[in-house]
Amino acid sequence: MDHGVQLKSAKRRRRRLRLFVLFAFLTIIAGAAPYLEPLWRPLIAASEEERIAAEREERLLRVAIGLNLPAQPDLARLPQRLAEHGLAQGAPVLMRIFKSEFELELWMKRDGRFHRFATYPICTWSGALGPKLAEGDRQSPEGFYTVAPDALNPNSKWYRSFNLGYPNAFDRAHGRTGSFLMVHGGCGSIGCYAMTDGQIDEIWRLINAAFANGQARFQVQIYPFRMSEERLAGLGDHPSAEFWRTLKAGNDAFEKALLPPRVHVCQGTYQFSDPEQNPLGDKVVEAGCPAAAPRG
């Protein structure tokens, strides 16, 4: 082989090596991107609204190309995961949704208290932080709701769905309008909370098992974000700040007792009474003030 041929062959090998190294580098970066997200996302999203919009786009893209959403539970291991938590299908359920974090928590009852069984990444929801106010505003609701068996739709165009029951007594007291606000599959939303079909299928099984075992309704608590004092203080000038403060009272009551609080609408605001009076979370949101505690 003459010298010129040897040089061309060496150049081709170096070019292939460079391409291989570049491909390997991009593969590593792509795999690590979700774990590095807390570092890089603040650099490209200057506001909460921009961060939420970017999060929606990323999640829809992941589903479109066949990837799981970040931190999705292993849906194929439902029986094993239940056993690891000391739980069984048929236990009473409760649901908590956190908009900003794109998370839906499913809690199940064991030994007299509710325990968090799974945190599902929400595919998407619509609107901004803050409650739904009117039909057509494309806002996903915030507040406290109860879901009964007749709210479930196994033939939804979004695979499976259940109606949250908006407007509740609080929403009606404030003249808020809207209808058919759901949690559903299909990964698309106009005012709803959209999950992947695999996620809603698992949630559906656990909900139906609880209903079949005697739970009349389950409570759904919907928050704009995890209700810490720091987050509330940072958004103190938001138009919904006072409303969020009332939601935090319900959040704190649940986290203290690990039972769903009984929810009342008293003079236009949420109020909460002893969770021991609502051990299954099946009491509807009630119009009227809670009864005064008896004096000792």
C-alpha cells in the first residue's frame, strides 16, 4: 500500500473515531439531562410561568417520542409495590395534586392513617398558577373536591377519566363557572390534569378497588405548589395569595393527622374541622360553617 493510501485510511479512521466520541458524548448528555434539570432549567426560564411552559413542552415531547416521564413509578410492578408499602388493593384512597411540581400523589389507608403510595408525574395541565374562575378560561382548578363512583368514565375519549366535581360549594359561593374538569389519560389538557394512559390505568384500578370495598367517595386536594411558608412568602403579592393561605390550612391539617380534613365553606372561605370526623375522606365539601367545638 503506497503512502497516499495509508494517509487517507488514517484520516478516515480518525474521522470515524471523532464521530464515535461525539455520539457517545451526546448520548451521555441526553441521558443525564433529566438529572441535571434543576441546574440548567433556571438558566433558560426566567419566570415561574416560563418554567411551567418549558416543563409542559418537555413532557409532551418525551411522551411523543416514547419516553417515560421523569420519576414515573414502575407500573409493571404494582403488586410488588403495594406489598412493599404494606398495602392492598381495596384500601381507601386519597389524592393530592401539585401544579408547579407536575405531581399527583396517591395515598392509601393503612393502620388507621393514610400513607403515600405513589407519586405520578403529571403529563400536562393548562393555565397558570391560581384557581379556575370561569368557563373557557382554560384554567385547571385548585381547591378541595370529592369524587364518587358515578364521576368515573371508562369510555372517555381520553382513555379513562374521572370528574373532579368542579364547581364545588366554594366555587359556587364565588360565582365561578365551568364543567367537566377531569383527571384523565391521553396526555392533553384544556383545564384538566392529564396523565399517561399507563398511569391513569393504574390509578383507575386502585380507585375502583376502593369503591368496591365500600369507600363512597375520595378526597382530591389540589394545590398550586407544595405548601411551604417559603413558597407562600415568595408569592405574597400574587392575586391568589390569600386563597392559597386557606388551602395551606387544609394541607397542614392533613399532614398533621394523615387523615383528610372535613371541608366547609364558611362565609365564602374554606374552613376545616377535625379530620377524625372524616376518616375515609368521603364527606363532600359542605356549604356552611363547622359546628363549634363543645366546651369542656
